[in-house]
Amino acid sequence: MKELAVFEKYSKNFAITPEIVKVSGFQKNPPDFYCFVAECNEQITGILVYYFLPYTIQNRPAIYMKELYVDENYRGHKIGEQLMNALKIEAEQNNCNQIKWTVAPWNKAGQKFYERLGATENNEWLNYEWNV
């Protein structure tokens, strides 16, 4: 996750620790998030973090993908595609009708990757933030 923060240029604000991940994702019931992890030789090569949006206009849940990151040494080996396919199966198994996420406008490689998988850009909504 720290490598993703560097890649996405928010490492100055990165506050996640292994303890936070352990408690929030593995000790809470229900957890704050779920994840898929890709590994090679017991080394993490990619992660996909997501959570459920239980209520949508279609009266079916959706999944929000919060993070997808593949270590730069393992890119081009279809790890990201495998993680996305695992998420698609998870969505189908949980009666979700949609997977949502955001991509930084400068991340052209990420945009091409998602489009290659068949995802489409949603131009109908703008993202807002309200810091409190």
C-alpha cells in the first residue's frame, strides 16, 4: 500500500500501518475492507482492496474497488487482470450488479488497462471531497 501511495503521489498523507490493516481488515466483523493478494515466492506482487456498497438504486449491492496495485517488477504478467477477474467473481457471488472505482486522470496506463478489460468511463458524475 505504501508503494501505491508513492505511485499515486499521496505518500505525504499516507497513515496506514500494518496494525491498522490487521485490525480493520481482519479483526473487525464485518471488516472495513476486503482484499485479494497476489504473491510469488511468498512476496506480495499485487493487491486489490475493495468494500461493498450495500444499497444502490437497483436495490442490489455494488462493489467499490479502492486500490489496485501491482509491483512494477511484476507488471505485464497479467496479475492485475487476475485480481480484477477475482473481483468480478466476488461481485457475481454477492449479487452485485456493478463494480465502481476511480482512476487518476494522469494514469493513462491504468485507464488503458481498465478499458482493455471492457470497463467504461463514467462521465456523468463528478467526484467531490469534504475534509473535516
